[in-house]
Amino acid sequence: MSASRRSLVSAIALAAVLAGCASAWPSAAENVSAQADPAVWPRAASPRAITDARTEAMIDGLLARMTLEEKVGQIVQADIASITPEDLALYPIGSILAGGNSSPGGNERAPLEDWVALSRAFRAAAAARPGAAVPLMFGIDAVHGHNNIVGATLFPHNIGLGAARDPDLIRRIGEATAQEVAASGADWTFGPTLAVPRNDRWGRTYEGYSEHPEIGAAYAGPMTLGLQGELVEGRPLAADRIAGSAKHFVADGGTQNGVDQGDAVISEAELIAIHAQGYVPAINTGVLTVMASFSSWNGEKITGNRSLLTDVLKGRMGFEGFVVGDWNAHGQVEGCSNESCPQAINAGLDMFMAPDSWRGLYINTLAQARSGEIPAARLDDAVRRILRVKAKLGVFDRDRSLEGRTDVLGSPAHRALAREAVRKSLVLLKNDGVLPIRAGARVLVAGTAADSIGQASGGWTVTWQGTDITNADFPGGTSIWAGLREAVTEAGGVAELSEDGDYVQKPDVAVVVFGETPYAEFQGDIETLDFGPEEPLALLRRLKAAGIPTVSVFLSGRPLWVNPEINASDAFVAAWLPGTEGGGVADVLVGGSGGRKPVDFTGRLSFSWPRSSDQNVLNFGDENYAPQFAYGYGLSYAKPETVGPLSEDGAATITRSNLDRYFRDGRVQSPWSLLLRDSGGDARVGQALSSASPRGNLSVRSTDGAAQESAMALSFSGEAEAVIFGPAVDLSRQRNGDMVLTAGVRLESRVAGPVELGFGKDRIDIAPLLRDAKIGEWRTIKIRLACFDAEAAGLTAVETPFVLGSKTPLRISLADIGLVPHDAEAICPSS
């Protein structure tokens, strides 16, 4: 991005806030100067590229022939885990998606051929329907490459791409992603993500390009152009292009305290200047869909906000495609449920994303359309917009010549592009002369993340949260260790891998790879920016004490407070989440044989680096801006700079033990763990809720609660217990203060015997509370701690603050387990 263009975008983004203008919503083409660099601000699509007369006439004819049932079907999208091709004979559903953990036949490692077969089966079923038989659209979250499919090329997550400051690179990544998605039979990705994360505690920070709107605004057009190609009037997308979706409109990165699906309590001026800027170039380049945000703006859910969806997005901004919701997000609109929400359609939503609620939603929406609660004109407008996009996508007669092409998935050209992206995304925070690693050096590569492609790829990788995967899930991929080994060997040196840092012969230099383990939305929300694990720091200090120069390669989805780790390192590289092509790290770190210089560092921080762990709101331009490393910072070999010792006084200010939160947002909360216990012993469950007790009497899996995979589903086939286990804590004060043990409970089967709730070593039968519960309906149980026997519980050293046991078969789901203050609803169960 040129300095002049960067200054212009900054002025556009910040002037509104400084001037307090509350009504300056931009429109397409307004922000594009005649002198703009086309690599940054691509040429606007033709005004009639989406709404040409021939297409609109075709749509007129279709609308005249379509039944009300067919129209309603067009505005409902279902997930492949909850719908089959056979369902389309009864329900004329217009779109399907594959969510983060959805895959053909439930096999997350399904090969390309299975994805193609699934796509073709759904398309054939839609074509076989009587009547209008409008073809399906198939959407998927290809957010850093086609990340759902084993063998695909995975690019750095957006936070790393933001550090690259290279719009043309973004366009080329869009092109490669589109080709790999098209090869699988899908034709629509939910991207680009244009969030501007303003609090790094947010678990989706890595999905944003930057804390500043200038980078997202510069990238939105090129990514859209890469995915879709240049829109031409009367011509559908090419075979190697797919539809994009700018998301999440709007201010998903501005919610208070970095809480996912939260509330952005900000002025309209800030909403416009910070969070809306990326949408204009995306719309201007012809993005075909926009995804509405889960979150709220000043207390009102975006999915039900007519002012934003209709008046602003479709009116002022001139968006002509359709607006799709997020995963059951309509159910969070006031007065709505997952299966009924006319308010969202009437506000301007055009397509419900109703992954598992689609059947009930279709039936209710049809009734609401018949009654006029959803006006016919609004329904027709939504359907017109969907048909318009389908026509532009070409689903009525799409060229699918790439479909099934195994040579496209993970092709050498795409992997080379990803490796280039890794090189450009790396940010050098410190270098006391140890880099570049000289040719012929003996190099020790250490750290548990060094040979983990999964940890380098982060969330949205094969599985939704990116957990429970191994290097075997990345055929053709290269770990950071593998890349370093190859580069060091080629330069005449010796490379050795030792995760714990042990060695036989003292190395010339050690490269320690460590960082955050994978996570995705809401499960990645954190309370403090302190990088918690102690093992990497201990390893760095041990190597330093042995006189070994150390290079830290830090993997993370956000800037974190790592001053002690930086002080213990001779060089420190922010590598973000680089993806499958770890060789790109070696390209920059290692010098070649014959004195060949490595590629220099060019990455610059797109997020400010915190000075302390509680510096949670820290953005360029803020009052009293005082980061450890400022927005735009980045060292290089050509321009070295000395970084002196950093203060280590900024350690986590949230120091109390977690005494009251045990399970939230689909994850057991630290320091607690989940055990599945039966007569064969205990089985500890990892981050991925997919396990069974030693003799199989109890199994657990993730399930949907208030949000996607926010709950656990337990299945008892015999006597067993689900146990929240952790370090012994004194909970006597909590019991004396009359606190309450609470959990969300949903019965999936009838209660056939006692159901024991445990606190410490005491047990209470809660079956009487559950016998009148409706199957499939959530309720909250609240048990006073005073109900448990103090002596039996062992209050001063509680290791198991929550236990659920059954001796008879039982299927039950749990959510939000923890301690809360006493209220009038809390009781002591009686038999």
C-alpha cells in the first residue's frame, strides 16, 4: 500500500470519529479516488454487472412460476449434518452449508471424492424436484484456504496476512482458494472476514486483518476480486471462481470486553469510521453476499436491525446481492427462536442460516408468509436477491470443469503461494545478531509446536476448533521443523529436533517454536493477554544459561504479553498462524550455502503489541497510546535495531484461581479438566469433546446449546460418572455464603433411575428435578451448596466441584456449569 493511499484511508476512517459525524455512511464508489492504486482499490464492477436487464427478466419469469413453498425454501439454508438429499423431495431448500465440523458422512477426514459426491447428490435432488427446481448454492467456511478438506493448501490466518501489507498477495490467495473450493463441488465461501478487532482478548482476533480499518479496506476489494473474478454484465463467474461473502456486518470486532457474539456499545460515528470501511470496497468490487453479524450494536442484534441491513447496507451502501445470517443467529433476535423469526426477514435478512433448525423454521416461515406477517413484497425481494446471485454464480448452468480435480487441491503452485505468504507475514520483534542463522550451523529445533502443522494452522483447520488433528491430516504440508531441517541441511549444517530442548552435542543456535494451541470463536475468548504456559520460558532460560543463542518463533492468533520470553531470547519472531507451509519460516531465518542471504523480513505489525497483560484495549490512535511495540513496527536485516531488556512487571493482573467457572462455551475452563469414570478407571478428555470412559459406559461429544457446540452431550450406557476435576481448592466460604451450583441441562432420553449430582465427595440424587423435563428442552438446575453435607464434601480441599453420575442408560446434555450467587429459585432436591 502506498503511503499516500494509506494516509487517505486513515483519514477516511478516523476523521468521522474526530469530527463526530454520525450520519456519514459511505456508498459504493465514494471512497475510490480516480488516482487510486488499482492493486489496492480494484476497478469498480459495472453498475449493471449483477442486475443486468436479461437476468432481471429471467428472475421475473421464475418468480411468476414459483410457489410460495418454493420461495420460502430459497430463504432457508441447512447444514449437511442435518439434511439429506432425500429431504429435498419434501422441502425445497435453496442452500446448504458445511459448518466447521460438518463433513460427508460425518467423516472429517473425507477425501475430495466424497465431497464431490455429496455436492452432486444434493444438486441432483434439487434438480429432480417438480416445479421451478431452482438449483442449490453450497457454502463453506474456506477462511484460510479450503481448510475443511485434508490435503488442501492452508494460508496464514488473516492476522498474518495483515502484517504482510500486500493487497496483490491477497488477490492471488483468493484465486487459489476459489480453485480448491470449486474442485470440491462447493461454490460459495463465507469470506472475506472484514472484522476490525479492537480487543485482543476476543477469540476471533486472528480472523481480522488489523486493529485499524485501513488494511481491511485495502484488502477487501482484492480478496473479493480473487474469489469471484471481475464481474461482467450478463456473464456468470468462471469455473475457477466462487461467490464471496463479506462478514460479519457490522462491528463484530467491536464488542465490549472482547466477548464473542457480544454488544458493540459505540457511537454511530465509530461504527462507520472503524467497522464499516471494508464493506465499501467489497461491495464496489461486486461481492455477491454479505453475512450479518451475531453481535449487537448498542443492545440490538444486527440480524434484526432494519436500519443497518436495509437502510444502510442495501440503501446507502448500494449492496445488490443477498444478506445471509450466521449460525442460528436469528434465534438471538428479541422475540425470536431458532425455528421462528419473521423479524429478521422483515429487517432485511434474505437467507436464514438454520443449520439444524431448518425444518421447523421452514414450516413456521411458510405460515408467516401465508398470513402476511412476512409481506409478499419483502419475501419476493429476498428471493429475487438470492436468484440474482445464483444467476451470477452460474448455478443454473455452471461450468464445473474443476470439480473433482485432485491436482488442484494442494497444488505446487498454491503451496508456493502460501510459502510466500508465510515469508511476508513474519514480524521480527527482536534480533541481537543471531539471525540470520549462518550456513553450516548446528541447529537445535525445540518446542512442542516445532513439528506440529496443526498448531501452526490454528482454528478452522480440518475441524472447527482446529483440535484433535495430527500431521497426518496435512499430506503435502510442511511443519516449521521440516522446513528448517531442509534449509539448514542445504546450507551445509546439521538440524536436530528435540521438543524438550535436550541435546548431545551443544548446538550453535536453538530455534524454539511455541505459542497458543488452536481455538476458534468464543472458545478462544480470554480474560488476560498474558501468555500462560510456563514451559517455553523455562526452556528458553535453560538454553540461555547454557550459553546457546536462542531464536523464538511465536505462534499466536493475537499479540500477547511475552516480555519474559522476549528477554530470554536473542531473537523473537511473531509468526502468527502460518498454516501448512512452514518452509516459509526457514526461508527468512536461514542463510544459504555460498553466503546466499535469506529473504529479509518485511512484515509489520497490524496489531499493537501489549506492554502489560491487562492492556486489553490498545489500538493505534487511542488516547495515551503506549504499546510495547507500536502498530507498523517490524525489524529487518537491512534495518536492524537494538531492543533492550523489557519490563517484566506487567504479568497477569487476574491472579485469583478459577473457583466458580467449570464449563462454559463448550470448553472446560482452566485449571479444571473433564474425566469420564467407570469401573475401568478414568479417561481424561482433551479440548475436543470426543471421548469415552475406559470400559465404554460413558461417552461425550460436543453439541449445540445457546451457540454452536457450546454444550456437551453425555451418553451413559452403564454405571459411570462425568467428573470436573482439578487442583484442590477451599470452597468453604462459597458454601457458607450460600452459593449455588448451577448447570444448563437438556434431557435427550427419559430418566430411568437415580441421577447423582456430586460436589466434592458428597452426592445428591437430582432425578426428581428431571422427571418432568421435556425431552430436547433446556432448563437450568440450581442446587444450593448448603444442600451438600459439609463434612462429606470435604470443603477445604475440593478436587471435584461437579460430578454427574448414572447407573442406568441416560442421554443428557450440559452447558454453563459453575457457581453463582444464591437466588430464590435455588433449592435442595427431595426424593
